[in-house]
Amino acid sequence: MNRSVLFSLVLLYLSVAPGCKRIGKFDMPGWFKQGDIVIGGIFPVYNREVVIDIHFSLTFRWTQMMIFAIEEINKDPTILLNVTLGYRILDSCSSPTNTLRAALTLVGGQEENNSTCFPAVSAIVAEAGSSQSIAVASTVGPFQVPVVSYFSTCACLSDRAKYPTFFRTIPSDYYQAKALAALVKRFGWEWIGALQSDNDYGLNGIRAFKEEVTKLGVCIAFVGTIKRTYSVDKTLRVLEMIKKSTVKVILAFTAEGDFYPLMKEVVKQNITGIQWIASEAWITSSRLSTPEMFQAFGGALGFVMPKMAVPNLKPFLTSISPHADSGAVFVRTFWEIIMGCTPHLSGENSTSSLDGMCTGDETLSDSQDPFFDVTELRVSYNVYNAIYAIAHALHRVVFCKSVGEKLQRVHFVNTFGDSIFFDENGDPPASYEVINWQLRDGEVHHVSLGHFASAVNVLAPMSPQIPTSVCSEVCPVGTRKAQIKGKPICCFECISCAEGSIANMTGAVDCVPCPVKFWSNDKKDECIPKTVEYLTYSEPMGIIITVLSLLGASLSLTTMVIFIKNKQTPVIKASNVELSCFLLLSLVLCFLCPLTFIGTPTVWTCMLRHTAFGLTFAVCISCVLGKTIVVVLAFKATTPGSKVARQFGPKQQRIIVCACTFIQVVIIILWLTLNPPYPDMVFQHSTKKILLECNTGSEAAFYAVLSYIGFLAVICLVLAFIARKLPDNFNEAKFITFSLLIFCAVWISFIPAYVSSPGKFTTAVETFAILSSAFGLFICIFAPKCYIILIKPERNTKRLVAKH
């Protein structure tokens, strides 16, 4: 069933409900006017814990707004024609207990001593405080009495299961909490404090606010609880919590009366520099207009209902007089506050001095008191709307149709067919203005900044003046947030990004790893290309290798020239000229091999460096093998009856060299065909560098080439070792043995050094192994002969050669 129709039927039921017997009654003063249908009103007119002048003027106007709206409806021929509305207004003193008494008084019937009682009111307009409204709605709800609140915003009252007959003309705090959370987020406040009234309004309001700001990543440093009835010690404990905290923004979701004791202490202790955010309950409080309060609470922000004006209200208010209705409660107090004198009413014995008595000629027409400012009505307008909502519902029940055009005067309602519209929770549509307390022309005013979007634009130029409120400063570039254990999410440390990762914006949650070819700079805010490293000709290591390679090749070529030039001499003839020259030529190529390891690796240089090394050393060791076999066979030739030496001539020597080399050629061809070497980028040896090197492609093929060279070297070493004790005239076997020992020692130590060397040093190790083994072969085999030829030519004779 439509909510407004249910509302109307409930009112009709209460108007005709059967009688009941009263058990007792409360003696509560009130304001009563008879009518065909009576509407009850409960207002916190008096409040002993706050300054009576300010509070009374505000709440007294609410009662007058109810009377004004009822009288206006009674005069309007378009609504409830021939039906007069009456009212009964009681004071709750801002107490849930007194509110409950007032509600029971209103639904308990008339105060006359009649034996039966009908419901005295058809609906109740109540109350300002959420706790008071909860008390009323819970009590009268089972009797199906509608309650329409004008200032109770607790979201808990939207529970239709608990409060089925509760309605209100002010939006729920559910919407205010969302708006406040959006305001906090808009100004970047991530670390805030909160204060709450110790009642349903404050507790539920802060709970809803915390739910919203948590979604936005805002942290609440503390939640202080206050109430107007708390002791001074309790209030000071909350104040100490504020002073010790680092927050610069505090939300006070409190009733004005509850907040006022703390406000006085804040001013007394001169606590400034805090951006206050106010709930709608106190943002428009006139207390903030004093210079003392403005010093601490100036610039406070908050949301309120849009201000409205009601025609003809001011003449009604200025017509209030204790002389017109001497029995009207509250009017006498109002008159004393506004006029500053005590009215003398007929039939009273005055105990006041003549100086404090009114003359009777006083008038409110020229009063400048804020009470008569009807251009910015907010809560008062909610009371006005509440009366009209009830009247429209009654009109529909009585006349079975809506009022029509008159409905458009009611600010919070809309038409839905012929019905007054409440949402499913009994709430009106939410609409807020942003209020900011400012100093203008030497006076403190609360200034409406419009709706949220426009208010943000107005406040934008003030942003430098608005304080920041964070638990931890925003992490600079190059760092990331690190949560502090046991602290809220807004409290964190800024930790520098790890090597190889960056944070190029402030407040980064995580550092971003650099691409594989890049590395972080020193500030960790930019990825820069890694340094490309390879063995170059310009660096010292490259220069040394180049010099040694050219030196070895030059010495080998020089020795070859010397051998060719002196090939007819006994020393050269004894050492097998052809094999020696072939060996020297292969050594030249061995010495030149390291040059292919220097420079930028390419596809061709990678294939050349490994294959040339494997091939030239295979030729070299094959030649040494041939020389070793010649030495051994030469010894065998001295054995009687041996014909082996005669059969092992130059042709057979060439066959051995070619056959041994051919096997290596086959291995190399298979290597290049199946998985050849290729240029590669290596990243694991250094984080800041990219090593350009030649990947062997097939590790098995690479070690097969090395193994084959090692196999030939071992055979040579064994044969040379066998021939080491031959007669002195064949002592070349000793030099071959020394050269092969050096060769094997170099390559045995090469393998672990090659595996463990990082970066370009791997290449250097391999090149030095090549040079060392080549120099070992060259020096051990050819240095003694060159010494005889060049230094001791007198020994280059058959007789001396045979001895040495």
C-alpha cells in the first residue's frame, strides 16, 4: 500500500477509535486550542543545561510556526473545508523521559474528568532530538499514532519494522553522512577526529559516517563522546584527547546543547588551528556568531536543509503578546527575553520592582531580534511542512481526493498520482546546502555556499587557508607506502623503492619494476637504460689481449720466416720443416682468434670465434701429435729390424694432421647446423648492466670441441712422456712434453674459471686461456731452436745437433 495512503488511514482510525479508560495522568503545562481534529506537538522549549535566552527564542519559534500553519490551514478554503484543526503543544525540556510523558499525555485524552477518553490527537509533530523521537515512536507506534518529526535525523528511525508510523520532514543522517564523507574526501583530509553525542543521534551518525569515509580511505584518529549532562572531568578528558592528537580536522556530530560545554572549554584553553566540520544540529547555531567563539570555530563547515521563507509569518510573530492571551504558556517568558521586562497581567499580584515591570505599551513591530528574521527558515520550515503533510493526508481521507495545487507549497513533498509522497522509509528527498562561518564587515555570519558542487567551487580559492590533516605526509616520488603495524591505514612510513623499481608519482602504494632492459636511477623515480657491457678494444683488458694476440702472431710468422730461410740447416731439418711450418701457421691463427672475442657480438663473429678457436687448436695439436709420432718412430728406427720409420714419411704425417682435423671439422659443422652460437643479452650477472656475449647455442657441442682438443692433447702428452728418456739427440720430446703440460694445465683451470667468471670476464678468461696455451706451445717447441739459430749459430751443426 502507498505509504501516504497508510498515513491517511491511520489518522482516520484515530479520529474514530473506541474509548478507553485512563489509569492516570501527567500534570504537564501546555498550549491548547480546540478543533474538530487535534494535532499534538512536542517541542524542547526549555533546556536547563543551556543559555535560556538563545535556546528558548529558537524553540519557541517552532511552536509558533505550528500554530501559524494550523491557523493558515483553517483559513484556507481549499484544504479541509468546514473542518477545523486544533492543537495541543507540550514541552519536553529536551529530555527523553519528559518527551515520553508528553506523548502519553497527548494520546491519553482530554484532561477533564470524564469516564471515557478518545485519542486526544490524531497525529503528533515530534521531536527535535532523535532519542526523543525514538521514545515517542516506540510508545505510540503500537497505537498506530503517526509521528512526524521536524529535526530528528537518526538513520535508525528509517527502520519501518520498528517505527511503522514514523515520518519526518528532514532527511536521514544516512544522506548527511555521505555528504560529509564526500566533503572530507574533496579536501584531501585523510586523518580526522570525531565527536559524538552520547545518544542515538550522535552514535548512529558517527557510525554511518565511519562506514562512508572508510570506503574513501579516510581514517578516524579518535571518537570522543560528549553530552551536556557530563561532568567537567569527562569533558576535559575529551579535550585532552583533542590536544594530544595530530589531527587538524574534527567532525562534531552532536546536538548543540551537548557540544556547548566542550565549545566553552575549547575557547577557554585557546585551542585554534582546527577545521571544524559540523552536523546540521549546530552549524547554524547563533553561539558561533560571537567573536570569542569565532576565534576557535571560525570557518566551520556543515550541511543544512535549504533555507526557505514563509509569507505572512513575520506579522504573526510580531503580534505575539502576553496581554492578548494571558493564559498562554511560554509567552510570558518569551516577552521577558525579548522586551527585557515583566508583563503585568490583570489579576496578578506582581512581586517585581517597578523598574522591571512593562508599561503595557511595548510592541514587537520594530524589534530587530533574530527571532523575527523569517527569510532563512530551516527547522521552522520543517515544522511548517509537517503540519501541511498531516493536513493533506486528512484532506484525502475526509474528501477522498488530494488538495491539488496547494500541494506544491509544501517544500519536501511531491505528487505521485493523487498521493503525498514519502519514500519507503518515511523520509523526504534529501537536499542540502553547505554552511561556512565567515567574518564579514567586522561581524561573524554563517554564509550559505549553495549545494555541494557549487560550494566546492566557492571554497576552492580558500584552499591554501584550509589546513591539511594527514597522519603521514604523502610519500615523495621514489618511495612507497609501508603500513605501520597496529596503526590505521592512513598511518604509514615511506620506504625507498628497491633497486630496479620506481615510483614516479607521490603517494605510491607499490613500486613498479623497470622493464628488463632498464634500471632505476638514484632517485628511484625514473627507469633509465641499462649500461651495455662487452669487451672492447679501448679498455685496458681489450688492449692487453690485442697486444698479446698480435705479438704472438708476429712471433709465429717471424719464426716461420726464420725456419723457411734456414730450412737447410741441421736444426731445422731435424725438427721436420713441413710440420713445423704447418704448426707455426696454425699458431698464428690461434693467436689471432682472441681478436674475434673483442667488439660487439654479432651473428657472424659469434660463429667465427668458437669455430675458429676449435678448428685452429685442433690443427695445432694435430701437428704436435704428428711431431710426437715422428720422434717416437725415430727412436724405433734405431731398433734393429724396424721398418716403421721408413713407412712414416711426409705423406703419412699429412694424413694424420688432416684426419685429426677432419673429425673436429665434422663436429663444428654439426654444431653450426643444429644449434649455432648467437649473440645474446645476459641480465643475471649484473642488475645495472646488460652483458652482450656470444651464447654457445649448444653447450654439448661447445664442450665436445673442447673435449676433442683435450683428447688429442692427452694422446700427445702420453706419447711425449714415453719418449722423454730417448737419447739426447732426440730430446725434442722433452720440449713437447713441457708444452703439453702447460696446455693441459691451462685448459683444466679454464673450465672452473670460465663457469665462475661474471660478465665480460668470462670472455677474457677464454681469450687468456687461448693465448696462454698458444704461447706455451710456441715457446716450449720453437724457442730452443730459434735460440740456436739466432744466438748460437755455431751449434747449428750435425755433430752438435746430434749431441743436443
